[in-house]
Amino acid sequence: MSPPVTIAVDAMGGDGAPAVEVEGSLLAAEEFGARILLVGRQRALRRELSRHFPAKGQIEIVNASDVVTMHDNPSVALRSKKDSSIRVAAKLVHEGKAAGLVSAGNTGAVMASALQGMGRIPGVKRPAVAQVFPTGSGGRTLVLDVGANVDCTAAMLAEFAVMGHVYARVMFGCERPRVGLLSIGEEDHKGNELTRETMALLRKRTLNFVGNVEGRDLFSGNADVVVCDGFVGNVALKVSEGLVSTIKTMLIKSLEATVMRQIGYGLAKGAFEEFQKRVDYEEYGGAPMLGVRGGAIICHGRSTRQAIKNAVRVAIDFETGGIMRQIETTLERNLEAGGEPRETAARPVTPTRPR
């Protein structure tokens, strides 16, 4: 029997910290067999854990005296708060004491700490944050970058395509993930200078590149991986989150006004819960930061215990699937200028089952 995967959880980052992080970690330890290092102010964490005695699973506390707030400037906090929970969590990964980290804290500080504390995979110019979008067919589309790099070069987008390709192969089980480039039209000549330069690079790769895709294809299932710069990706992500929230509110009102009266609350409630499960960020856990040495999963600040639990699941699967090593190998073989790279064999994981 293989030893449990150890994940460091920044227990002081989210809006509901540390209660939400502790509860989510306890669920993950019990359901997935993970070993969790809860990083934060020791006294507060002990007090929170005492409410769940006897705690099930392998939970340990690692003290960190500082907390990076949502209002802190990431770069300033990185320099001034050297014993912050997110910096200590990243250090645990760097030292090999944890395979990955999970944080619902200040996004900029999480990215900066992961990059500085864990380092880049050789060959990666800039890491990218990836987000899973649900599709109408019940599948998933991985979109990257969704905020780590506002200004990108074509070479960076080509790297993102390779990293997304590896992630989709391992985590989604796609043998040859379809990679698309987000643009304003499907034709090759559509888009701006960046997309046209990127298309020229991607045409030379051995990826399953399907060309330009449009905004609607984030949800259509026409591509498994969609590549864009962080500015466009973050706008798309925030628009999508707002749209989902609005649709959920409208759907609730419609159900209350019509369907619930006609067919009963129970059936309508079940249909709504199924819809919510497919579109809710909680089910996807968090957004992986691809390109750093280890699994770094970035969660919403308003994450619930369910979201934290599933973020730990993603971090476990990231490690057991060997995604970091596969990205390094595939980049080495796939981004050599003028070379004819060989595809590395996929090493798919058996995903840790979400509950």
C-alpha cells in the first residue's frame, strides 16, 4: 500500500479561515486518505481542531505567525511577511515535506509565493493558472491562463498549450486533447498580432491543435484545452462566474414561481442541485498553477469546506499523476525550435473520487 500523499493547506487564507480550511482538510484526510499539514497560527488551529475531536485522518499543524490578507500588496507582503502561512506552505513543498499546497488566500500572494518558494519547472518561462469550465455535454474544458500573466508573448502561449495538453491528458483522461487558441473568429487570419504569431508556433507542434476557437467554445466542448493570455482569460472567468450566479438566481425564482407548484418541491430541488453541481466552482476545488515545481492549487477566497476538500483532491491527483514531471519532459521535447519532438506516453491517474 502506497504511503499517503502529503498536502500543505494554507489555513489562514480564505474568508472563512481557519474554520473552513480545517473542516475541508478533515474531510479530505478522511475521504481521500491524505496527510494534511495545516499551516497557520498554532493556537487558532488547535482551538479549531479541538471542536472536531476526535479528528479522523492524519492532520498536523505547522506554525506560521503571519497572515497575508486580501488587502495586502502581494509583492510587499512577500517581502515583509516572511513567516506568513502561504510562504511557509510553499517552503514545505520546496523542502519535499509536502507534495503540493492549497490556498484560498490572496491570489497574487499565492502565485508569488508558489513561484518564489517552489521555483519553475525547467523550460517554463512563466507559470499559468488554469481553470476548468463545464461544457453543455457534461465534459470539461481547461482554460489557461486565467490571470497569472496579463501580458504574454506567443512563446508563452505555446508553453501554456503544452502544459494544458499534459494536464488534460492526465486529469481528464483525454488521449489526444484538442487544443484551441481563443480568438474572435475561427479563421486563421482572425485575431490580433499575438494570436496570429501563436497560431504559427502551434501549427509546428505535435499537439492536437484545432485552430482558433471563440468565446462560446469555452462551454461547447469543441476543445479540451483553450489557450489565451491572462487578461482575456481572467475577464472570461469573471464573466462566466457572474453569468452562472445570475442564472442560478433566475432559475430559483422560476422554480419557485412555476415548477415547484406543479410537480412538487422535491423533484425540482433535485434537478436544481444537479445543475448547481455541474457549474459550481466547489466541485472543481481550485485552479492549478501549472509550471511550478509541485502542485499549487488556488481557491476562491469564499471557498467552502467542500471546495477546500476538493482542492486537496486535485493536489493529490496532480502528484499521483506525475504532472510536473510530464510537463518538464513534454516541454523539452515539444518546444525545441525546429525539432520534431516525440510525444511522451500519458500516465493517467485514477482520479480521487469527489464526494
